[in-house]
Amino acid sequence: MLDVVAVVLAALACVLAGLALRRTTSRPSGEGVDALPEDVHGLRQEVAALKAENRDALRHLSVVRYDAFGDVGGHLSWSLALLDDAGHGVVLTSIHGRSEARTYAKSVSSWSCEQQLSPEEDEAIEHARP
């Protein structure tokens, strides 16, 4: 999932870099400083569409590592919040014990969850908030 977000952000960065490059290239004589290529309006619309599409991407994330039990060290337990701009997404938690590890997923809506959250899950959501 994070790979898809990285590809989308890389594509957006390439578009913005192309726009910046166009602005720095010299223009033929006779054109004023304010003259813009005809396709800039279309590019602006495409960037606006990409931004609108990106709102639903799970791009706000935070990981909290901790020791779930006193006899197991190394901060091997963790809670991961993956949320979009509106605070919708999921909190994944892995509790590492001496003989087993358990994984839990809880859905998040508008930065809160209907299920009871652990303090570490609450912390992950708060750290993911922009």
C-alpha cells in the first residue's frame, strides 16, 4: 500500500518539476514575462484532480513501538495508524509476547474508533494527524 502512495507522490513530483522547468526556460523574444504556454491551464486542472484524488490516499501514518509485557524487551510490539486526510483508515497492532505474537486491526473514522483503543493506538492516531 505504501508503495502505491510513493508512486503517486513521485508522479506528482515529476509533474511539478516539469512545471518548474518550464518556468525557468527562456522564452522567445516578443513574449512578455506574463505569457504562459497554452497547456498550463490543462496542467493546473490535472494537478488539482491529482490533489483531490490524493485526499483518499492513506498518507498519514505513524508507528508507535513499545514493550507490551514487562518480561519481553526490545520494543517488539507496535501500533501503526494509516489514515487519509479526513482521518479514515485503520490502526494495525502487533502484540509480541515471549511465545507468540498477535495482530489486530481496528477501523478508524474521523480520527476516532468505535472499538476501545489502547493508549499506544491512541498515540499512533494522534501522531498521524497532520
